[in-house]
Amino acid sequence: MFTYDLIVVGSGHAGCEAAISAAKLGLKTLLITLNLEHIALMPCNPAIGGPAKSCLVREIDALGGVMGIVTDATYIQMKMLNSSKGPAVRALRAQSDKKEYMSFMRNLIECNRNISLKQTMATELIVENDEVKGVRDEFGIEYLAPTVILTTGTSLEGKCYVGLQYVNAGRMGERAATGLSESLLKNGLSLKRLKTGTPARVDARTIDYSKMTVQPGDEELHFFSFEPDRPIRKQYPCYLTRTTEKTHEIIKANLDKSPLYAGLIHGIGPRYCPSIEDKVIRFVHNPSHHIFIEPEGKDTYEVYVQGFSTSLPADVQVKMLKSLPGLENVHIIKPAYAVEYDAVPALQLTHSLMTKKIKGLFCAGQINGTSGYEEAAAQGLVAGINAFNYLNQNDMLELSRSNSYIGTLIDDLVTKDIQEPYRMLTSRSEYRLLLRQDNADERLTKIGHKIGLISDERYIRFLEKQEKITHEIKRLQQEKISATEEVNNILSKYNEHIDKGMKLADLIKRPSIDYKVLKEIHKETNELNLPSEIYEEAEIKIKYDGYIKRQNQQIETMDRLEKIKIPENLNYDEMTHISTETREKLAKIRPATLGQASRIGGVKPADISVLMVLLSR
């Protein structure tokens, strides 16, 4: 018998963040994994970030998590997506060296004396009086702890399909986790089946890159972590090719060999990451689809074929891949496959990610129905922090929709009956102009410091940065630029002109003027030589001031609903003035506030108004 403060089951991105955050806070933590060589494995694409996901990574870093630090230390390409668009949709994306990423993360874990590693399969929860007491493994050994976090990814009763053949596995080459699903059901939790997939890996030496379009990294580097002294590393390009008419013909001719179309897979797949066969069938009007060729590391020939996920048979995959320009002679190292697995519908969790039925039991990552490394890591961090809070009888960390994408993610999971793997999108946030990747530290560092994951030294650096931003905004609001011929000659390059002197802040509000233009026309601004993280933030706050104020007003309105608490034991059956459908949904989900109730799918505004009146009595 072994005793710990916390047991984390699963060592993917959720499990790593959960274990590291809890251990940093002082919890004696056991991290159980099916395979010690797969800690922080990237089983799908070798990349971190992208639209909305970059915000999650920056928020993880601002709270004191490690995904951003590990990504910055192991990238092989950095690219700012949507750089010509508004700040709400700009997104940093890194290609990672998969092996270096795993090695760096494992080193962080092994350097923490509060974390013990164990390679085994947890097959049963130990529960007494609706409180978790630990887990039992495949050998019957008991590991006791008053808190358990399940971060099992796609392992629970996983089945991997290549064509109509399957193996019991959570990931190809790794056995499925058995027994735990039965234990969850026995303890009153419901499950559902979900599906995801991954493309083939191919040999770079068999690719003709001359037939593709090169996709280089950025010369001006940005990073995920707000920590200083990030390494400057050699970057490696990605490449773009496209499907052809022949590709589509091969896919259509072999759909009967797809386990999904043959009815063997019943789990629902991710809407926003469809297989190539789904793309061909659903988007008939598209003559071709983008396919990106991405290196998996700097010291390997293994290459990821992004956008080409499939579960068709291996021999069909060869024909499909060889129909792509540049891949005519390609050698497949690993075939693509689909995986079906058990998940816990997150309506059974609170915003702390603890289950409603079993105290001390938390779930994080793909087990909650999400898709993506970043979504998993964000949940793992919150679960790790809240395991500590639960043990120490502290208030739970429950981030809001108005202060983070993490809060939006968790709120969606626990208040909406989500039927498919959930992916974070900027469109899921009502406040996306406020929840930008550039200001994640401003929104969350104070919380991370209060929790204890952000050091005093880092917090002081953060305060100094905010002071510099405020000072620069005031300077821009006070200093003027004269309407000289020299100034207008420079402005003419940007189709701009000023007839009289004006304040720098007013000039930078113009769409075609940014801070770099101010440096061209204003000597004092140029000589300040401010770092980009200061002047970019100052520019955004000035340029979008009106929109930001409007979103803050929306938040104030929603906060009023969030402050109206709903009693946990409220009898909705007695509320006959509310529709039957709404009563059933409220009774099932049991929202803690009126704000949460208003976001439940199918709950009408009129019902919220009635509920508000009833609660005020």
C-alpha cells in the first residue's frame, strides 16, 4: 500500500500540467502512466498553438503552467498566423521537435521531488461514501490518495482502426486502458464514445519538395512564455501541397472500406478536424484541399502529413499519398488510423473539474470530450491547482468567460451538452478582443501569483512591464507630431496625410498606422527603443479603446447574472412558470449561478427572467 496526496492517471499534456502544478504547490504526487517513454507524447501533429489555442498556451504560462516554456525550448519553427488581421485573431504557432518536447517535459517532472512516476495500468477507483480514496492497478496493488485526477486521453477502452481491422489500443503501439471505464460506471458516472484520428507519417527522403510551396518560419520571433531569455533556435520549413482529382477518386472508390462509413465506429469525430474522406464527401465543391508537410523533429526523417487524417486501409493510403504532388515515390513509416475511446460527459463536473458524484475525483483533457494538446494542458493545470485547493479547503479556482479562454473552455464543457470532441475557437468567446494572446499575463499573472505558481521575482517583472505599458500610453496621448513635409512624405507611403499637428495616440488610431510608422516619423519614439511586447500592447489599447470599453460593459452586465447564486438543492419541478424542457435541463446540469443557467443550450431568456424573479423572493 502506497500513500500520496494526489494520484494523476495518465501522463499526456493534461497529466503533466496537473502533476507539475500540484507538486509545485507541495502535494506528494504519483503520476501513473502506461508507458514511461510516452510522457508528454504528441500522438498527432507536432505543433503547439494556432488560432485560440495560442491564447490557451499563453494563459497556461501566465498562471504558472509549463507548456509555453517547454514549447519555447524545443521549437523548430515559429510562425505568427493572421499577422495582418486584428489582435483578437492573431495566433502564434510552433512546430515542435517531438522527442525534445517529451525529454524536456520529463526532465521537469523528474527534477521535482514531489512527483513519483509509476508505469502500470490503473484499473479501478477506490471510492468510499462518495469520496475517492485512491486507485487499484492491474496487479491488484492499491495506491491511496484523497484526490485523483483522470487524464486518460484516448486510452479508455480504446480501439485503433486501419480500414476494417482494429487493435485494442489508445494510441497505435500502446495498449488500451481497460477496467477503469467499468469502475466509473459502477460509481454512477456515465460514459460516451468519441472518435479522433491521425494522418500517416512518411519518410522525408522520399519526398520531392520542389513540387511544393515552402512555408518558412518568421524572421521576427515571438514566444509563448512571458519568461525572459528564450532560446534562438534554427528553424526548419514546412511545405504545402494539395489533393488532386485522382486523390478524390481513390477515396470515393474505397469508402466501403472505411470503418466509419461501414458502421464499425459509433463514436462522434471532431467537427473541426475532419478526416480527408469526410472533407471529400462534405465539401464536394472543393476541387482540392491543402495538405501541409511538417517535420517531426530536427534529427529525424519522420514527417507529418497534416490535413490527411484517414482510417482507410493501409494499401489504399499508399495510393492516396502517391497521388499528391511531391509524394509520388513516398514511403510510409506509420499508417494513419482512427481511434475510438470512452469519455466522461463533462456535465457531470463542476467548474473546478471535480466530479459532482465523487468528491476528490477530477477529470481533465480528452476524457472530458475535448480535442487538442492545449485544451488538455489547460484543464490539467486547473485540475492540479484545484486538487490542492480541495485538500486545503481553499476556494476553488474557477476562471470566468470574461477573463480567459480557459474559463470559456471549461464553462462550455460543464454547461453545454457537447456531443463531439470540443476544440477551442476564437468564435466561442464573446469577449475575444479582451482575451488576446498578448495580454494573457495582464489577465492572469496576479491569479497565478496568488495561487503560488508565479514567483515573486516573476511577479515583480510583470508589474514593471505593466507600468511601462501605462507610461507609454500616457506619452503617446501627450506628445504631438507636426504636419511637416518630411512627415507627410513618409505617411504618403501608407496612403496617409495630416493637415495639422496631432497627438501620436490619435494618429495611431488610424487603421494603416502602427507603432513602427511612428518610429519612422517621430525621432523621440524611435530613440526610446522599447521592446515589442511593450509598444504592441500600448498600440492595441489605444487603437481599440472604444471596442474594449464596450466589451467591458458587456462583462459588467453578465457579472450581475453571475453574482446571483442558485441553491444547490433547488427543486426545479415546483417552478411551473418555467418550460418543462428548461426545468429538465436545469435539474440535470444544476448551474451554480444565473449566468451559468443562461448559457445552457435550449434555456430561453424568458425562463431566465422568471428564474431571476423566483430567486429574488
